[in-house]
Amino acid sequence: MRNYADIPNLHTRIYAMKSRLYSLNDYALMIREPENMPGNISVIRDPAEAKETLFRQQISPIINLARAYENYTPFFIADLRQYEAYNAKILINKAAGNQVLTQWYDISPFSTLDKKLLSEKLSLDEIKWLLAYMYLDDDFKTISSYRQLAVHVDVCTARNFYHSSELLFGSAALEFREMMLKRLAVMTLIWSYRLRVHYQIHDEKIRLYMDKFHKLYGSRVWYRVSLEKETLDRDLEKIRKDTGQEPSVADVEHYLEQNYYAWISSMFHRDFHSIYCVVCYLWLLFYQIRNLFRIIDGKRFGMSAEAIQKRMICGM
């Protein structure tokens, strides 16, 4: 069905769904007693199949709501497509000859990539043309490395999410873009740390690349990035003094994501009639899916309950 709900009806549904999100205590119980994991996945031995089953169970309410209210449909679909970006990266890594866990994020009926592609041996050029068609972006055709392809997938995903507010008007459009600017600032810092540490790319080159990315959104992104970076640098310096160690990339990413989680949690109840609750819920669900996957991976690799919980992105 399409366009069967108005804003109060849809927001009421979102509030009800938010009340059922898991707490840290819920996750702790799942770690101790795997039979409490949702989707009855404790009986599934293959981790990829378990994640696929769990993902579909978790995302199905969003798929059901995606066409409930016409003006919200574009960003519901853009949210779903961020999961499909992981499918694109699986294909990129597989084509590059890397070992990958071929877990597929099923967002049908909104998917553009078919799982059957996993069984094909795709070349770099075939991947480039596939992504150019998927994102309607010819820049993919000029990219010469698998790593750059993966980065550009992230850029396109963020761009599509940001511009999915085109059917919104007035305060709703402003609120949505403001929330996305903060998310883009967090993503910028995460990407910058990855490029600097994992790929040994100099700051000036990173800045040039990010400048190109931020031209899609205007100068306000750099202002938000500078605010986030000031807070990050101050808190990292405190961590260095307290521990005598340099925080790892994983530590930095966890810090940024946890702060973003706390922020969207605080914004959810700001105004029942605004778009805040919908966008916040989509991100809260995103983190819940990641947390559930961490439990699966943690149990698979024999990690302790404490180690698994340490990397959770959640509230109490």
C-alpha cells in the first residue's frame, strides 16, 4: 500500500517502535543466553546466514513504512540504500580478490543489486559500470582502484541521503539537513582518520579530497566538521594523558559514533510533530543492527562478554 498514513499516524508508529529498541541490559542477556537473540537465529550455524536473517527481521518494519507517507518515502529509501552500499563493497572486495564474508543485505523491493552477482566473477570495469548505473554517477567510470571505488560508494550514499529531503518543505527540510550535516561531519572525521592511519595519506591530500566531497553540501559542512574536531581533539588529549597511549582508529571511530548516538537519542523527543523522531529512529535502528552483528561476530571469534559490550554503540 502507498500513502496510507499522515504525519501524526506515522510518528506514533515510530514512537512505538522506538520503545522496543534494545538496551545495554538486553544485549548483555543476548550475549549470555544466545537463544534470546531476535529472529530465532541461535539455531543458525552459518554466521552470514544468521546476519542475513537477523537483518531482514530488523529492517522489515522500515520496508513496510517506506511508502506510508509520500514526502518521507525518498529518505526511507535512501536509508535502506545505505545498507545496499555494503553489498556494493562486498562485490568490490570480491572482485579485488579479497576474502569476504558474503553476507547480503536484503532490502527488496527497493534493491538495485541482485544477490546473484556474488556468483559472478566481475572485473574492475564491470564493477565500475555497475556502480555508475546504480548511483547514476559517471565518476565511477574514471576511478582506477578498488579502494577509490569503495570510498566513492560512501560519498554517493551520503549524497543521496542528504538530497532525499527534496519533497520536504519549510522547517522539516531545514531540520533534516541540519541532522545530516552533523552526520556528514562525523563521517568526514572517520574517513580522515582511516585515510591517514590505514593508507598513510598526508593531511593535505585528505583535505583536498574532502573539499571535493563537501562541495556537494556547501561551506556549512566544514563549520560542523571544525566543531566536531575541536571536541574530538580535546577529548583525545585527555585520553592520552589518562592512559599514556595513543587512541587507535577503532577507538576514535567508537568515540565519534557513541557521541552521535547520544546526540540523536537526545533529539528524538524534541518535537513529536517534527521529522526529528523519524530520522533519529532510522539511525538508532542502524546502530542496533550493528550491535546485534557484533554479538554474532564476538561469539564466533570467542570474545568475552566484556570485550563485546565494550564496542557496543548504545545507551544504558
